[in-house]
Amino acid sequence: MYKALDLFDIDQRLIYIRNIFIFLLALLIVGLVYFQLVKADEYVELASGNRLRMVRILPPRGNIYDASGVPLAVNVRTFDIKGYPMDLRREEDFANVSSLFVRHGIPMTPDSLKANVEKQYVAPYRAVSVATNLTLAQVSDLVMDSDFSQVLFPSPVWRRIYPGGALVAHVIGYVGEITRDELEDQRDLYYQAGDIIGKNGIEAMYEEDLRGMVGDQVVEVDSRGRRLRDINYNDPQKGGDIRLTLDLAAQREAARIMGDRRGAMVAMDVNDGSVLVFLSSPTFDPNPLTWGISQKEWNSLLEDKDRPMMNRVIGGAYPPGSTFKVVTASAILMEKIANTRSTVFCPGNFQLGPQTFRCWRRSGHGTESLLGAIRDSCDVYFYQMGVKVGIDRLTKWGQALGVGERTGIDLPGELRGVRAGREWKRSATKTKESWYQGDTVNYSIGQGFLLMTPMQLARVFAVFANKGNLVTPKLNANKKPELKKVGISRENIDIIGRGLREVVTRGSGRAANNYGVEIAGKTGTAQNPHGDDHALFVGYAPASNPRYVTAVIVEGGGSGASTAGPLVARMLAYLLEHN
């Protein structure tokens, strides 16, 4: 009986063990099915990832041309020499590589090489640049050396160059390596660390058009991450080209006319806003910035007392001085404060309570009408009429003419300027001061709190040249013109236009009348708290059928009549002769 029970227990145990094996076998089969069939693609991809590398291939950027097709920004093919950190980890490796480069005329020390590799290090299989910006001849010479192929390989890259150099730096801008902040701000996840991006100017404004489409290459690597062979290749797509309205020949003439003066000159088509000249002086050469400069060199540019990096055309805000009198005149006429027959007597000063406001001509101008006041730039006339108009109506017509508003030019970094007024003063001053009539007196002649850019001034005067349209300046030749009626009557525009013509023929701007061009314009001299007065002149030509407007400011230039007027006349004469 006991033996029968023992056999029964043994059978039960065998059955139990068999079931366990059956269960484990079933589990194994399920696992095999899951890993071999269900998850096959995923694990093949993971396995491939250990031996395949996806290499991003950056495209060449689109070219930028001037109005005549002259290249202003193009690409050149250069080479970087790359290596893997795994192959450059020992001191003797750094010594051997630096010796290789020195033998071929490329200066490099083991310490500088080591520092360069450590700076770029991300992972041992991620290649780093050992040397950059080499020519084809230099690379050919290097690869012939028997020591080269052991740890290094060449990589072709596109580099940006600017044939126009400093002449067009503030328009074209430059490119540089994307920063960490820029990477975090990107919305389309297009960029990666090390990519090149437009930093300012047209390069930044039209970045999406110029950058092109990234290509890719799949390569097989060995266990150390070194390339063995190419698997797949998708061509990158070159960025789109852009043609500008800028005239490089006229820009060169503008630079010659301005010489070494600090300031700005801008010239624009009065009818469609095409910008032909855009000069900020002094300027800088963007080529070294694109190819890389040291922090010391960068700081030197930023700390230069002449501020060559400052874009004075749209980023320099100045008191407009007497050039603003066209805005005051518009308010006087449109609000019917006076007409062409109304007169004011100018004794050389204007008394407002205890304050005395002087005319630029201390002896006075005598009896002046609106046309005479524009012609002679009589301050007392505009003092008296400005007070009658009042600040609210002055700012109303200033806003209509684009004062204190961005012009909309297709460049980054444009300032609004300051239109000022009651609300502005309350918010801008810590004591929340009220607006006084003395503020209005200064405002009426373009002084006080008022600030404008040279681009804004050119836009204002274009209104009187094209008979009532506020144009949006543009640099991209394919951009459609944008026009807006300002609401000033044709009759009043013609009145102010006659006054501007008399400025040049009989008045304060006679120095601009000696260049064989029929010019209408206005002089301006603006107070400068840091030194001599700024000189301004804005004019358009030919006065009878205007085509171009030009605005010039010379920082510390003194008289707008004698300094800035002739510069505008010379620029307008050139444009009319060559276009």
C-alpha cells in the first residue's frame, strides 16, 4: 500500500514538473513571438542605431543681390578637418596632429588643439573640428600625408562671404553660429547646435527664405564610431535668392559723399518706397564676424566710441530740428489756424510768461507768412502758431505722418522714435509731470522730447513729394508697395511744397541749389547734449516731378544748411543722372 502511494506521489510530481516546463516553453514561445515579430522593427532599428549614423548636411544659403544683380552675400566652399575624440585623447595624439599641421604650414600647438577638442566635446563618437576654413589646396596637401588618414578626415562646408564688405553691412547684416537662447526660442525645430543663422539685417529678416532645406546622409560606422561606408544620401536644398532695391553703385557714392563724417544717409523712391541708399557711418566689415572673431575683437567693436555697429538709419533717434516744421505747417493749415496770407512778426524772440524763446536769427525776420517762415526757417512764426495749434493737434498730424511709428521697413531693430505728448510725458517722467505750453513751443520746431530716425524723416518728406501717400520703405525688390493716404489736402500739400522749394532757391537751404538739380527740401539743426549740434537736411527731386527723397544727418555737424544740404544735393544729382 505504501509503495502504491509513493508511486502516486511521484506521478503527481512528474505531472507538476511537466506542467511547469510546458508553461515555461509557452512563455518562451510567446516571448519569441513578441520580440521577433511584434517588436522586430523597433529592435532592428535599435541594433542599426549602434552602427548607423545620421549626418545632417547643411544647405548653402540663398544669395543676396543688389538692384542690378551685383552679389552682396554669397557662399564659398571651404573645408573643416574633423576627428573623433576617442582618437585624440592622449597627449601624444595631440602632439602628432599638431605636428602634422605645422609640417603643412598651418600653425597649431598641442595645447590649442587640446583646448579646441575639449570645447567641442559632446560624446566620444561625435566628430569635432580640428581645423576650419581650409582651402582645397590645403586639404589636398594634408590628405597626401601618410599620418593624416589615421585619425582625421576632411568635411566640406559652406561659408558666407560679403563682397560689399563694410559698404552694405547695416543692410545685409551677417550670419553666425546659433546661440543657446536662439535654440530655445526656435519654433520649428529646424536648427541644432552648431548651425548658422542670420544675426541681423536682411540675413536675419529673411532667415526662413535664405536658409534652405537640410539634407541628410546615413553612414555605417565601426565600434569606435568611425565612418566605414555611405548607406544613403538626400541632397540639401539651397536657400532662395533675394534681390534688393539697394543700388550698390549709389551706396558707394553715398559713402564717398559722407566721407568720415558720423551720421546717416538714406535715399528712397517717393512713389513705391524702394530704398536705393542706406548708409550708416561709420560702419564695420561683416566678413570677420561670419568667419569668427575673438571675444576681445568683439568687445572692441562694441566699445568703439564711434559706435560702428549702430544702425543709425533706423536705430538712431535724433531731434528732427527744423525739418519737423513741415509737420507743424500741416497742422496749421489742416486745422485752419492760419492760411498763406496770415502773418506773424518775428523780432528775434518769443515771450511765453517768464520764458523767452529765441529765433535762430537773433535780429529777427520781421513779418513772416507761412511760406516765408518755411523758406527762412523762422522759429518765432512756428512758436506762435504751434501754441495756437496745441500739442494734441500737433501729435494728431504727427501720427498721420508716421512720427513715433516704425516705418515698417523690412529690417530688424527699427526704433519707433518719440512722438511725445501729454500722456507720454505723464508716463515717461517719474513725477508724472503735466504738459506745459513751453513744451509745445519746443515741439513745434522739432526740439524737446521729440525724436525721429532718418528713415522716418525721409518717409515724411516723401508724402509732400508724392502728393499725399505715406509709403512703407522696402529693401526686398519683390515686396509689394504699401501706400496709405495721410489725409492732408492736395492744396495744402502744394503750399508746403512751394515753401520747400523756396528753402532751396531763396532761403536757408541755398547751399543745396548749386548742383544742377531742382530740389525742394528743408534744413534742420538739432541740439546735441553731447557736443556740437547735429546737422540735418531732407530733400526731394526733381521738385516739379519728384522721384527720389534723401535724408541726411551729420552728428555734430553744426549747421544743416551748410553741412547736410550739399550732401543731399550731391546724392540726388547722382541718382537722377544714373537712374
